[in-house]
Amino acid sequence: MNLLYSASGFAVGLLVGITGVGGGSLMTPLLVFLFGFKPAVAVGTDLLYAAITKSAGVFVHHGKHKSVDWKIVCFLSLGSLPFAGITLYVLKNFLALDKDISGMITFTLGIALLLTACALFVRSVLLHRAAKLQLDDKISDADNSGRFSPGWEKIATVAIGAVLGVLVTLSSVGAGALGTVALLFLYPRMSTLKIVGTDLAHAIPLTAVAGLGHLSLGNFDLQLLGSLLLGSVPGIWIGSHLSAKIPEYFLRPALATLLLVIGVKFVMV
């Protein structure tokens, strides 16, 4: 185990616990800039890290709160998992042609970070509007909380899943903030708790498939994964308890601005 990696995992876990922002948007840039990992290795390791840590979150949401809409998870997965597989196939072919995929992953990572920063800026607005429309959690589901007609709702959900499948596989970013904002837009009358639980549940198979794909391509560091998990678990626990004491109106815009700057740097590389 590497104590520096564990300390970084603790710091990211702390921020995740306080802000609720997905670890990928924070962890992957940290691994690339601070520790000098290749973007592909940072993305692959972070995807498996996300699959493990998000599983615990879904256990709480589904087991305790019953806040996962599995119908929406299925429609998102219909788009995300095939497109994750297609993306991995393209990456494998690039490697087979002896081409460096670092530039592709770096640029996609920058775009994903820019989108995540924008999502953080508009998320509070969508949450405020959703609070006025939300139904009782027991009757809030995909059939009665959507913005469009049921047929178009399903198509839009699959399409959003496809976009997330490509972004998450290439950058490890997007399954959290972008997924939540997309669901808030598509299902404005669904309870916030169910939105979060559903997005979290969809992220597990997506990050697992994408992570295992990167593992098969050699984009993985076992020591790094173990060290990050060792530090992030207590970090998330402490951060979740501190979240009520730190004003969100200050921390979330500051974090979004930081991601915006990092995203521009990645795009310009």
C-alpha cells in the first residue's frame, strides 16, 4: 500500500462525502496531474474503484430507502452497456494498430469535466424546481414522473445511457453528476432520493463493465486501487457527517470552477 495514494483517496472521499460529486471527476485528474499516471491507467483503475465504492451506496439506497427505480436502470443500461462495449472495442483496435490512445482519453476527460462543471452549476436549479413537482416517493416512478410521453421517455433514457456509456468508458467521469442532472431533467416529478439511488444503481454495471474492459487492456494498477480504497472509505464517512456543517452555496460553485479549469487544461493538452 502507498500512503500517498491512500491520503489522496481520503481527500477525494472527504469531498465526495461533503458535496456528493462523483469521485471520477476528482480522482482521475488527481492521478494524472499529481502522480503522473497515464490517463488510460488512471481511468481504468478509477472505474473499478467506482464500481466497488458505489456498490455500498446502492446497498443503502435499495436496502434501507427502497429508492432505486429498476425500470429506469434497465433502460439506461440498454444504452450504456452496449456503447461501453463498442468504445472498448474501438480502444482495443487502436492499441492493436500500435496507436497511442492517451490523446483521445485526455481530450474526452476534459470534455467530461467541463460538462460535469456545468452540471454542478445547474444542478441546484433543477433540484429546486423538482422539489416543487415531486410526488410522494411511493408513487413516484418512471410511469408518472416523466417529462415526455412514455414512449419518448424510454427512447430518451436509452439515448442518455448511450452517451454516458461512451463518456464514462473513455474518462471515468459522468456517471455521477451528469447522470443525476440528466435524470432530473427527464423525470422532474421523481423524488430526489430516488433520482440519486437510480443513478447510483446504473453506475455500478456501467463502471464494472468499463473497468473490466480497461483491465483486459492492461489499463490498471492493483496497488493504486487498494490504496485508494483504504483511504476513501473513512474519507467518505467523515465527509458525509461534515456535509451539514459546510455551506453548499460556497463549496459546490468552488468545486465546479475547479473542474472547469482542469477540464480546459485537459482539452488544451
